[in-house]
Amino acid sequence: MAQILAPSVQWQMRITKNSSYSRDASSMSSKMWSSLFLKQSKKLTARSSAKYRLLAVKSEHGTINRMEDLLNLDVTPYTDKIIAEYIWIGGTGLDVRSKSRTISKPVEHPSELPKWNYDGSSTGQAPGEDSEVIIYPQAIFKDPFRGGNNILVVCDAYTPAGEPIPTNKRHKAAQIFSDPKVVAEVPWFGIEQEYTLLQTDVKWPLGWPVGGYPGPQGPYYCAAGADKSFGRDISDAHYKACLYAGINISGTNGEVMPGQWEFQVGPSVGIEAGDHIWCARYLLERITEQAGVVLTLDPKPIEGDWNGAGCHTNYSTKSTREEGGFEVIKKAILNLSLRHKEHISAYGEGNERRLTGKHETASINTFSWGVANRGCSIRVGRDTEKEGKGYLEDRRPASNMDPYVVTALLAETTLLWEPTLEAEALAAQKLAMKV
Ligand code: ADP
Ligand code: MN
Ligand code: MN
Ligand code: MN
């Protein structure tokens, strides 16, 4: 706990400087501190030299408590008004931005909310002389930070004329997911979002010695223990925040590289997978902000013999989940093999540093698939093979991929796009697959 809650550590340090209890300061919880000071301040009211210091400490502590009281204040008995935090994707296509506004009463559907705007020249999304970008509410979640009826609103962005701006990848994805052919197949996505936590000042992974390396990979994956697991409080706080918000989070785990974690969202239908991943990323930014830790979605944060960070995307359709589904999965894999380049170019920046053929990845230059093989582009699980139906796992997407892009492209390639017969025959031969 101490390692991630930087603000409270600093606060304890400041106290210890002025007090005579400095020896064991680091092992004391803030609760222990407050009980100590409450007792001491009573005893010391007559002794003026010590009194000043302790009152100052008490007042500082009191300020923190009062602030928390205000942050936890339930305003529902006093007003129908709620706070809506509008969230959108900024100019890098990866940064999440947000601002808040008062709404006159609780809402249940994004269509009840007004459109809004922001200054696109401050996010790298519009020129200064025509800076207005309009955001359209698309999905609503409960706000775990403010509680009550307050909400988080995932938006997408348009020009004042109503054209999606270039970083709005949701718009095209929503079109694909509303194509009748795609709707009929009820596409499910299960997304495994990996991420890495960094120490704020040095931008070096959490738990790693500054300027050095921990012992080699092996003991860290799904591990417990102070020398193996770094940042569990963040992963867990995020898990609960997601459940509270209504995100379809399905699990979490510690990763192979120390300081790296994963959470999974899904199975979610169509566009919902993207909305939920983006909201979950936003929550993670907010929680790491509170903890004083930096989040990175870089696909290969540390060069060398350290695992990269991916965003495996598990995918199924009505047909793959039904009897004979494995044959449909094989046909989907065949289509995917023919569009490998298109997919790779849409699967995240810097992915070539991660997809090396080592560390449970396939080379970026070749398409491969296999049952239970983690060194392939596409993995089919043992259960799917055994039951003859189920889902496939696309292991290529990087942790910084845009889930709107990846999910929509998977649906497009497997449900809307058709190769020529010649291309299909050639690909089937290459993959040694009967279709
Ligand atoms: P891995 O074994 O690769 O680490 P995980 O358990 O981390 O896999 O993630 C698998 C994800 O796939 C989960 O989010 C799960 O909900 C999702 N999933 C399960 N069944 C399906 C399905 N039929 N279609 C799509 N996604 C699925
Ligand atoms: Mn996983
Ligand atoms: Mn993983
Ligand atoms: Mn996986």
C-alpha cells in the first residue's frame, strides 16, 4: 500500500519530521497516526512549544478528513441535479479527456443528454481559428468516484457540420455493427487489456529498482508476495470501480513482466466492447492518478527479455458458437490470413517492437494459427476444438490498440468481406486447411 499511495506517504513523512515518534513512522497506518494525535493534543494543550506543532499537524489531518467528507457528500436529498463527466478521446487517439457539467435530473439513456463541445485546438484535434469540436453522448456508466446518481458519459466527436473527426473511430465501427449481416451474427468480443504501471518521477516500472532490473521473468505472473506483485491495490480498486460503473469486466491478473497487469472485458456485443474498454481505461487513468502512479499502454515498455503488453481480442459469432462452429472459425481464420497486413496496420502503434516471435507472440510479418498455441497470430482454445464450436483469440492487437477499430475490423473481415475464389484456394493450401 505504502508504495503506491505516494501522497499519504509524503504526508506521513512530513509529520515524522516534527514529531518524536519518527522511528517507526513508515510502519504506522494513518489510522494509528490519527488516534495518536487525538490523544496527544489533549495532553499537550498546556505546553505551548509542542502545542503549535501538533495543532498544525492535527489541522492538516483535519483538512484531509473534511475534504474527504465533502467528496463523499451525498447530495441526492438536496437536489435532483447530477454531475455528468463527459469523456472523449483526444488527438493522439489514445489520450482520454473529460470535463464535467450539471444535468437537471438523473438520466438513464445517453439520448437524454445534451451534445456538448470542447476546444479541439487544445487536444490537437482542430485549428485555433475554428476550434470547436462537438461531442455526442453515446454510452452511460455510473460514476464510482462521485457516487449517487452521477454518471460518466462516453462520447464521440464531430465537426460542427456533423462530420466525424479523424480520431472518431467509433462512428465507422457503429456503422459496421449496425449492418444487418453483422447484427444477425451477434458478434461477441472478450478483450484482454494489458497495461504497465510506472513510478511517476522516473517512468520506470512499479516495483523495479530505480536504475536497475528485477530478477528475470518467471515468478511474477499471477503471483502474490511483496517481492513479486507490484500494484495489486490499483488493479483491485479498478476492478471494483468497473463493476460499480456497470462495465462488463470479467477478470484481472498479474502479468509475466513485474509491474504489468491485465483486466478482461466481455463477452460484450458489438460496439459495447469498445465503449466498455474506453470507459475502463478512463477509470484506470483516474485511479492511477490518485495513487500517484503512471499508466502506460506502450506495447513494449521495456526493451529486452521482458514481455510486451497486448490486447488479445477473443471473438465469436452466432455461427461459431453453434454446432459446426469450428468450420466457421476456420473460414474466418482464412479471411484473416488474407488481410493480415490491413489488420496489423490497425492493431496499434509500435506493435513491431512487441510482435517479435518471442515472449508468447508471433512474428509481425507472418500469419499463423493453431490450437492452444500462444506463439500464433490466432489461437483456438482446446475447448473450442473439442466441442467443435466456440471462439478464436486474435493475439496480435497491442495494448494501445483502439477497440473500436479492432472489433469492427474483425467483424468486417469475417462477416462482410469476401476473398476471390482463387485467393481463398491459395490461402487454404498455405494454411493446410480444408474449407
Ligand atoms: P487467456 O486464456 O487468453 O488469458 P482470458 O481469460 O484472459 O484469456 O480472456 C478471455 C476473454 O474472452 C474473457 O473476457 C472472456 O469473457 C472472453 N470470452 C469467453 N468466451 C467468449 C466467446 N465465446 N466469444 C468472445 N469472447 C469470449
Ligand atoms: Mn488473459
Ligand atoms: Mn495476458
Ligand atoms: Mn489471451
